[in-house]
Amino acid sequence: MADERNSMPSLTLEPTATEAAMPDTTLPELTLEGAAVPAAPAPAAPKPEVVPVDMDERLLSEEEKRAVDEFSKKINLSDSNVILQYGAAAQKSVASFSENALSSVKNKDLGEVGKSLSELVVELKGFGEDEEKRGIAGWFKKAGNKIEIMKAQYTKVEGNVEQIARQLEQHQVTLLKDVAMFDQMYELNLKYYKELTMYILAGKKRLNEVRTGELEEMRKKAEASGSQEDAQRYNDMVQMCERFEKKIHDLELTRIISVQMGPQTRLLQNNDTLMVEKIQSSLVNTIPLWKSQMVLALGLEHSRQATAAQSAVTNMTNELLRKNADMLKMGTLAVAKESERSIVDIETLQHTNEQLISTLDEVLNIQRDGAQKRRAAEVELGRIEGELKQKLMELHK
């Protein structure tokens, strides 16, 4: 740790200051996959009483107190430019720090790490899966090629896993650099925090001195002299003090932003550290474990195939015996039934006789209908002839 002499901020009344160099590394963009189901809320515990932080010189070391005392004497509240630019350098540093941190977080995509881990899971889950589904008829051919297929898959998956492992190692190196960078950012933010604190305390000290000293003397002088010039000078100083008080308040707001940046920086650093540990676990545990399990899988496949082959032969033998017994039974019963049948079934003779009787009845009915129709036709023909003869006689009357 650097001593207080080297780390103590340098206060200035200049409007600009040299910005601290940020590490040439971008921050990861943190994302959440999926939304967690909220648990049932527990009874709220009583909140502890918040103790406000007093902005006084107890926050400073002895050397910093002396620096604040000396700097407060240089503050000229009658100069409007001094009030306008007071603490602007520190505010600009905090603003630039926040902007650079935000830009780094936005530009870093931790999705690449998640993608690599997801690809690793896919490769491990895909090992040993059949590319083609076959029926029972192709079982022996499938069993003969299974080992070769698994070896080919192992070679392919191993190559892909090695490539993913190299990518994870690169991500790990980048994240480790980010973790170190966050340490630098945290120390830099502490410097800004201390610098703003000193500006605020120096400003409040000077403002109190002016209000209780110079401003009071100017008021008394204006009241005693009754001069318009003295009254205006007093009023101008009152306005300057109010403007300077607002400026100090702005610095206090900026200081709170710097206070919040501390835990935010540590949260980002912690997330990167957790991701580094996750990658490390994959590299030293998951991948070696996978490789050792593949050796066992290949060995187990040999035993499984031998057992499966014996089981397939037994099942096929039993199936053939059952099929032959069923066919023998069906054939024997069919022959027995055929041998007991007559040359002509009684049912066939009954059907033939029924059809013959029905045919004779229908022929007799047709003949009866024919004779009846002929007799009716003879009567009709006689009527027609008589009708025609009568008509002819009527023509010559």
C-alpha cells in the first residue's frame, strides 16, 4: 500500500486536470439467463438505525487537514470565476471515470464465455448418440459398426472440446486482466473520493470564515456608512456565498456518486472472479473427467455388445420356435377341417333347392300375368275396331 503522502490528492483552483489513464481493457457486460421464481417474502426484520456520516475533518489525516487549511485560505469568494470552477477538475475526473467504466461494461460481451460453455455441454451430450435409427433386421450390422462410430465420434468431439478449451483459456486470461483492472479502478475511485472530500471541507471552512468574518464586517460597515456602494458590496458578497454554498452541494452529490462507484466496482470484479472460477472448474474438472469417462464408455460398449448379441440370438431362436409352432397348429387344423367336409355341403344343396322352387314360382306367375294381359288386349282391340267403324259411318251421313 502506498503511504498517505504519495496517495494524498492535490487540490487546485484550475478548471481542468489531467485525467487518470484507464487500463486498455474493456469490462464484461453482465446478463442474467432466465428469471428466478421469487420466493415467498419472509417477515421483514426491523431495519437498523442509520447513522449519518458527518462531513468533518475526522475523515482526513493530519497531513490532509493541513493541506485543507492551507488551500482554504487561497479561495477568493469575491472572484466569480473561482466559484464557477471550484472542484470542477475533480467532478470531471469522476464523470470521466464513470463514463469509461460504463463504456467498458457495454463493450464487453460475456455471452462469448457462456456460448463456449454451452458448446462444451452440447459436445459432451452428443457423444455416443446414433445418427441413424435402425430396426431389428439391421441390428447385427449396427452392432458391428458401433465401436467404430464411437471412436470416430470421440475423435471429432475431442477436437471440438480442445478448441473450446483454448477459447475458455483465452476468456480466462481476459477476465483475469479485468479483475486486476478493477483493482486499479477501485484505487483510482478512492483517490477521487478523497479529493472531493478535501474540496468540500476546504470550501465549507472558507465559507464559514467569510460569513462570520468578512461578510459580517461588510454588513456593519454598510449599516454604519449608509453608503449605496457599501450596501451593494455587502449584497454581492452574500450572493457569492450562496453561489459557493450551492457549488459545495454539487460537489457533495458528486462525492456520493464516487462513494457508490466503490461497491459497484467490487461487484463487477466479483462477477468476473466467479466466471474465472467457473472456467477453471471446466478446464481442470469437466474436460479431464469427460475424457476418462469416454475410455470407460468404449470399454463398456464392448461388453454391452457381447451381451446384446447373445440376447439377440436367444430372442431370435425363441421367436422362430413360436412362429413355427403357430404355423404348425394352423396347418394341422386346416387339413383336419378339409378332410371332414363332404363333396357337396348340405348348405349348398339347400340353397340350390330354394333357388329352383323360387324360379318355378316366378315363371308360373309370369305366365299367369301374360294370359291375363292378352285377354285384356283382345277386349281393347274390339273396342278400338268398333270405335273406328263408328267414326267412318259418321263421315258419310
